[in-house]
Amino acid sequence: MNEKEKFYVVAIGASAGGLKALEDFFSNVPSDTGMAFIVIQHLSPDYKSLMVELLSKKTNMKVLRAENEMPIIKNRVYLIPPKMNMSVYQSHLILSEQDHHHGINLPIDIFFKSLAKDAGEMAMGVILSGTGSDGTSGLKDIKENGGLVIVQDPESAQFDGMPRSAINTELVDFILPPEEIADKLITYANSLPISIEEKSKLLSSKQDGLLRIFSLIRDKHKIDYSYYKMSTMVRRIERRMYLNQIGDLQEYIRYLEKNSREVSSLCRDLLIGVTSFFRDDEAFSVLEKDIIPQLIQKNENKEIRVWVAGCSSGEEAYSVAILFNEYLEKNGNKVQVKIFATDVDQESVIKAGNGLYVDSILNEVNEQRMSKYFLKLDVGFKISRKIREMVVFAKHNLVKDPPFPNIDLITCRNLLIYLQPSLQNKVFDYFNFSLNEGGYLFLGSSESIGDYSEYFETINHKWKIYQSRGKPSRIDLNRISVSLQSNKISRGESNPRTGFYTTHDEERILNRFLDSTYERFLPLSIIINDRSEVLHIIGDASKFLRFPTGKLTNNISKLINKDLEVPISTAIQKLFIKSEEIIYNNIKIKSEDEVEIYNLKFILLNGKKHQEQLGAIFFEKISEIKETDVSNELNNLDIGEQASQRISDLEQELQFTKENLQATIEELETSNEELQAANEELLASNEELQSTNEELQSVNEELHTVNSEHQTKILELTELNNDIENLINSLQLAVVFFDDNLELRKFTPKACEILKINETDLGRSFEDILFRWERPNLCGLIEQVHFTGENLTTEFSLNNNYYIVGVKPYLISSDSQSGVTLSIVEVTELHGIEDKLIKSDKWLKQTATLANIGGWEIDLEKNRIHLLDETNNIYEIDKKNELNIEKMLNFYTKNDRAILKKSIFDCMEKGTNFDLNLQIVTQNATNKNVRIIGKAEVKDNEILRVYGVVQHLK
């Protein structure tokens, strides 16, 4: 679909209770929205769906049951067929048969995911009433690709499982009752630019405002979005503006400054990370068959370390853990595998650590892995303990915090595509530092290493798997800094008109000055905060700091050499409590085979009141110990006394904790042994019951949808039946229905009166009921119609009343019948009127004959004259002769002919009436004097007919 042809596609997921919601929704959708609507339901494969008929009554749009490769056209509604899954490819609907042999089928998730990939930001997802969690996973894909998500208010849903599951993702844009959703879709579609040209204009005109927004997020959440790709950021910021009904960027900035909750909401929207278990099956298959075996064979005698960067909610980290576990168990290896999974978002890290996922993972993980690595709970599936213990989750900023060292495999999929090129390069530098020689890097299918081919060898081009060449990193990792100023949006070097530097220009100048001077003139320095976290390192700290195994930390007491752990921890505590400078002189540091002497200085770094407290530790190396310094060392350090006291306190606390812990362990061990046996039995029973419950739930949802359709249809049929009965009763018709065996099935009240039948006659043969009717022979008529299928009509009289009898086949389709319908209509009154009309007509004819008067009328369209019998007698012509005006005029004498012709045409054109005495010569050459009168019938200045009489004057 090219840019000009773009239109929004609304995917609507509904299950149990969804029919009412769909009717309420489409009753409020105009027929010319310019959007296409696609309805995905849980339909029973055993019953015919009536949704096309039902929804067609609620909308003027064309409602279609989808067919394979059917193009999506705006202002139409498409419905998923039973027994099928549906997806989208290049704006065409693709159908495939459902496979119920591989877990629960989730058609809404399947369609949402494909629509998100095909339509991108033009996709809109709506989730209505239903049980379970179908649609929850798919809506994440819609959000990731820039689409809109609306969910039915659970309070208005007949079944709130699907709406609540979607809401729990915290990715939903609106929660509304069905009748209000349509208006919100239309308003949203009309509020945002959809062309590339419009987006580029917005981006170029809003950079100052964007910088301020990023600054607010950075201050609150310590995440800097200024190095993310701006096209993505602009779209998501515009969405938040629309959701808050704010049209101006500066107004939205003021709103953010006053509303910290909106800052968090915007941060969460910008952080949307969608992942799944074994995302891209083929890629993980390469990892399983080619990469993992190589790593394990290479590292049989040491721990394998894996870093999953940007782990989001943990699916990818657990997928990697499962692959390693499967290989180790299959081949009997005892290698230890430790997986570090990190993300910049603390909420994502917590969620990943919980390891709890909704039912949609059944479409991502095969049945064997589900049963082995997941435990079914009421709220979803929880990852098993053995897989959970393989993974360490931690909050970590990929471009700010120190990278992990000695890594054998890094997976960082679909994160780099959101970063600007300068930050991508920085990340690749970090990855190169982290990876051992021969270690592997696993990227997303849309990402690549760019200019870093000298550091990484391509192993699999399609799935972007690379191997480290072991070349030294080109960054100084002893100077990993929190500063990201060089990666922000470019704003120019200076103001060309004034020559003054902006704030960011000044920061760049200061950074350049510090970069050039501080290593030359300053000793080794470490900047810390009041939580003992390392923020910045100046100089080579490799002699003092180490990266321990396990969970990543930047706490200096965990990183510093053991010899310095106690004095440095004590000094930092004093520094921030007493706010005074601390100096330790002549500290001996063991380094390989020699001992070096250092003076340590601890100072506070001044800042504003609201800013974080910072301190600095200076390591000044001295060549020798001076005697004059010995007393100073004792006065300023006094490490032994402080250390002894500290150790004594900790030992007492540890002993107390051990005693309490031992007592608790003994109690728990006894209970645990008893519970373990019962738990194993319950687990086996629970798995069997859960499998049965899932099958029953799926069938129940399908049957509920069918039941809703049938209830609606029954209501319509009831109303239609009532209408027909009221119509028949109001017309006083006697109608009798015989079934295919010609037994009485139904009759109207009027039939009771005429045929003398009642309720006790139901089910009796027609012959038993109508045997006394010989004239007419109703039994014979019914048998004839039942045999031939033709319609028969006859009349009869009874007790001076007259009736018309109609006998017709009871048709159930155009070529199939099932019984006979007998109808009797009383026509006594009509019969009397007919008699009167016959007598009246006879009297009029006799009068006209006696008075020698005949009638005539001109057919204005055909220019012909119709004559009554007496008129034919006057002209002495045969009744079969047809006359036009010219032939009739020929009967008149020459002079009278001209007079009559003018009079007739004046009457036809002007509506002028005439009354003339003229002479005619009949067809038999008889001369007669006649009086001819003509008149025009006029309505709304239009002449409808011309008629008159002619009288023979004797």
C-alpha cells in the first residue's frame, strides 16, 4: 500500500458475550469513515454462523464473510469464517485452517500480530467481551508498531476476562463502552498526520520542545531518549498529546511539568518493548543447533556467561535458558550457565523476574516445553524454578552503565533499531569489550553490525548472528561515564546571529577541556553517590576494582579489592554523615609481587540542595613512606579499631541470624516432606484437570457465540411470527396448514368458524377433518395440489355466504415443498356488489339503446378511439374495427368534419369542452343527424383523458 492509499484498519476481537457489544459498536459507526473493519470471533466449527445477517441490520456498510486473498477495502466489514484462522499480507486477507492439535487456538492474537506487521501505525485493535486472554499478546505488537488499542470497559462486558487481561498490560489507550468506541476511533484517525511529509515537518519544527520533554523524563526516570530515533519518539509523543486532548506541544510540556504521572506514562509508552518466547523460530533453531553446542564444547570446564540486553518482560532470556537446559540434559553435560538479563525499565525487570505469562504463550511454546518448563496457575503460566534460577535480572542502562565482562553470548534483538547511529556504535564497542574471543552476538533480523565487521565475523547473515574476532575495543573502558551529551539531538555549534553559545555548547566545551586535562593532572579518581554507587572513573582503576560473578552491581564495596573494602566503606559512611573531608595516608596495596603505597582522600562534591549527594575518592600514589607521616597515618586512619568494632557487630548479628534461621529450617523441613508427597499428587491431577478445563472453556466460548446468534434469530422469528398472525387475524382469513403427511399442523381462528375444527384436531388426517365437504371437494383439491405442486382456486357458497378457496403447496425453498396450505376467504359482500354492478351495467346498456346514445374515449398515447356497442350501431360499423381520429372524422360531412376536428384537438390540447349537432354518413351510406359532446379530464393543468357521447337525433 503506497502512501496515498493508506487508510486505517480496525481489527475487532470478540468472544463470549461479544454479539451485543458488536451490535452496539456498529450501530454507532457511520458508513463513510474511510476505515475497514475486520471482526475476529471464537466461532463454533459445528454450527453455521449468522453474523453476516445479524450485523448487516446494524450498519449500512457492506458486511462480508472473508475469503482467501480477499483485498481489504475501506468502508467494509469483514468477518472471520468458522474453522479458520485469518491473517493479513499486503492488505489481503489470508485464511488457514485451525489446528486444535497444538494447544488452544487464539485467532485474535494471530490476526492482531499479522495486522501490526502489515499495517504498522495504521492498525487499530479493539478488544470486546470474552473469557481468557486472546488478543492480549497481539495488542502488544500493535502498540509496538505505533497503532492504537481500545478495550471495552469491563463493567459493560458480559464476560470481562479478555478486556481485563488487555488492561493489565498497561498498554491500552482507551477503556470505553462499545457504543463510544466508534467516535473515539474516528476522532483519533482525523487527528494525526499519516504522511511522511507531514511527519518530517513536525520533527523539524519541534526539536526544542522534544529536548525539554526528554529532559523531564531523564530527571525522573534516569533514561535519556534524546539518542533514540526521532521519528518513533514523535509519533508516540503525539499519541500521548491526543490522549490528553492537548493540541499544542508547548502546552503539553507545561502539562508534563505539573503532572509527574503523565511523565511516567509517556516514558512507559516510549519504552514499549514487545517480545515473545522463541521469537523467529528459525533464528532460535540456528541458536539451538549451531551456537549452543559450540559454546558448551568450548567451555566444558568453566561457567558459560550469557547477556540478554534489553530483556523486556523476560521471554527471550527464558527462551535461551530453556535451549541451554535442553542441550545439557540431553548430552549429560555439567557446565554451569549463568544468564544476565537486563533492561532499562525497572517495571519490566520486576515482571520478568516474576516469570508469569498469559495463555497466549501456548502459541509460542510447544506442548512438550510447556509441560516441562511451565506451571499452570489460575492467572496464567509460571516459569519453572530450575529455569528461573539460571537467569539473573537487573536494571541496566545499555549506554550508560558498565558492560558485563567475559561474556560468551550476547543477545540484543530489536533494540538497536530505535537508537541513533552514534549510540549504536557505542553499544557495539561495549559488546566487543564484553565478549570473549569467539563469543557470539545475536541481533534482530532488521539489525546489523554496520561498520564493525573488523570486530565481528558473520556466522548467519539472515538471522544476524556474529562471532567476536577478539580484537581490542577502541574505547577506554576505565572512563565509562554517565554523560551522554555527545549523543543528543544536534542543535548546531553556536548561534550564528549572536555568536553566543547555548547551554549544550558550553557543556561540550567543558567536556572537551576535561577530556584533555584531567588524566594528565589528576590522580586516579572515583566519583560516587551517597548510596556508595560508582558513577564515574578517571584513570586506570584495574588495580583496585574487580567485576565479581553473579548479579551486576556498581556498589563500590562489592567492586573494590578486599584489602580496601573495610576502610573505604567506613570512610564513605563518615563522609556523607559528617560532611567533612577524610584522608588516609600511607595505605599499602598489594599488586602482584610488590607493595605500593597510596594516600586516599575523600571529599564531598558541592551541588544544589535538590541534587543528588556526590563524593570523590582520590588515589594518590607515593614512592616512599616518610617518618613524619607515621603519626599522621595513625591520627587520620585508625582503621584497626573501627574495623574490629565493625566486625564484632557483624559477627553478633550473624550469629543471632544463624540461630533463628536454623530453628526455622528444622520446622520447615518437617512440613516440607509431608507437603512434597501431597504436592506431587496434586500436580498430576491439576495437569489433567487443566487440560480438560481448557478444552471445555474453548468449546464453551464457541457455543456461547452460537447461542447468542440463535437467541437473536429466535427473537426475530418470534416477532415475525407475531406479525404474520396479527396480519392474518386482522384480515379475517381462514388458513389451514397441513404437513407433508397431510395431517393438520396449524390453523387460524377464522378456520375454526368455517370448517368447525379445534385444537383437538391437530395431528389428524385431512380426510378426517374435511370428509363432509363434497362441494367443493376439498379433499380432492388437497390431494391434487400435494401431488402436482400446482395452485388451485375455486368458489363455493354455504348458508347464503360465498367463499373463495385457495389450495397451494407449502414451499420451504424455490424447488422444495413440505405440505399444503388451504385458505378460505369470505366474499359474500363482494358477491353482492358484483351482482349489483351486473344489474346496473345491464340497465345502462338498455337505457343507452332506447335513447340512441353511445360513448367514446380517445387514447391520447396511441391516438385511437374506443367506442361502446351503441356507438358502433350509430356508425353502423363492426365491433372488431379499430378507429383512430382520422377514420372517425371521415364519417362526417366535409364542412362538419373540419368543425369536429378543430373541436377535438382543442379539447386534447387546451382542455376545451364541446357540444355539436352534425351530420354523418355511416358505413352503409345512411345519412344521420347526431349530437356529439366531448369533455377533457384535467388535473394539475395536465389533460389526463378526453371522452364523450354521441346521440342519434331522429
